[in-house]
Amino acid sequence: MSDTPAGKRNWLSRLIHRPPVVPVVRLQGVIAAEQRPGRLNIATVEPLLAKAFAVKAAPAVAVVINSPGGSPVQSRLISKRIRDLANQHNKPVLVFVEDAAASGGYFIAVAGDEIFVDPSSIVGSIGVIMATFGFVGAIDKLGIERRVHTAGRNKSTLDPFLPEKAEDVERIKRFELDIHEVFIDHVKAGRQGRLKAEDDTLFTGEWWTGIRGVELGLVDGIGDLHATLRERFGPDVVLKPIAPRRPFFALPRLGFSAQGVVDDLTTSLEDRAWWARLGL
């Protein structure tokens, strides 16, 4: 190394220079309150968000979303927490959509200052759905008598073994419309000035490709995590994944649990149903 003043300055500059670090929080899975692996909810996500925004020198926080949706309450809580932390720490949030940010997944994505997608990502699905089964004909054929006793005339709403009532359907529709309005208001506030289509196009529950999402103003552009952050913060930017802590001692589950197998299978089928709605 040169002992000249210029050589010393170059050495000192390399020593002091630190590449920008961008925390990356990955949100993948169905959004639901239950505490199970692969579920997104405020209880599991909040610690990751807090840790990401605590990186003081970070020029931004990146959030990667891959979710078909789920609980409207948990979606709103997560989205609100992202926005609250962004305002508190005065840091922009860059959202990157992988396969899908649909329904509740898109609700969360709207918390970002900018949303980037793959051309073939699925975005939107701004609507509310409730689905049940009806087994009235089945139990009649089996000769089964259904006995229900309630305190409160509407307590048996959606009972799959009772005939559907018009007043129940009307009440459920009002319930859905209330939640839908919350969703619409959230998108209009988060994407203010950027939406490029009328309400009867954007808020029907339809979903679109990433390319079409850009045209509609639902997202801001085409871009992947690594390329976008390098372009934004320089080629030496460091991506810092923020993941849940794993226990130091993780003992394997011993023995066979029939209930555990049933729970795992049920969860797998539920997840498959959510993704299948999007053709994924």
C-alpha cells in the first residue's frame, strides 16, 4: 500500500465505506389467524417487520409477497403495521410480488410505497367470498334427523344441515359488502392518484397478470427484487433476509399422531384450495 497521502485516503475511504443494506421480509402463504407453519398473521409477521425496520442505516425495507389471500382482519392488521412502521421510521417500503398478491395478499401489498411484479404475477381479486356446503338432501336420504336448539333466531346461519333461508343470504351479503367497502377504501387510499380504471372494473373481484396490473395502476412496474434494488441503491447493495428465529434445540416429533396427520392434511387441502382459485 502506498504511503503517500493519496494512498492513505484511498485506504481510509475503502475502510469507511459500507454498502447499503436493505432488509427483506418474505410473506408467503395463506393469511389466517391460526398459529400453524405456513400461515401469515399479525402475531407471526410483526416481529419480522419490527426487526426489519430497526435496521437504522437501511435506505428502505423490501417486502416479498406470495399469497392467494385469506383473513380480511389479519390482512388489514399486517398492512397497517407495515404502514405504521414505515411512517415511524421514515423508510420507504418496496413490495415485490412473486406468483400472487391476490385478495388479502394484495391488501397487504398496498401498504408499500411502490409495488413491483413479474409480468406473469397475479394481482387484484379485490372482493369478498364466503362458501359453504349444503347437506340437507344427503341427511334426508340417510334417514338422519337434524336437531338444532338456539338462543337467538340467527344463531344457526350457515348451518350446512339446514335449508338455506333468504334472510340469511341477505344478511351474509350485507356482511360481505361491509368488508368489501373496507377493501375498496384501503386500495383507493394506498393507490391514490395511481389507479387508472373505474370502480366497476377494479373492484369486481377479478384478478389480472402483472402486466395488466401496471396498466390498471394496481402496481407500479415490472421488476424483481435483486435487479430493482441494485438499480435503486447501487451494485454493492446487500440484501438482509429477515426470517423467524429457529429454536437452538429443535427436537423432532416422535411417534405417530393420527390427529397430527389429519391436521396436516386438512391444512394442505385448504392451502391447495386457496391457490387453485388462481390456477396455481
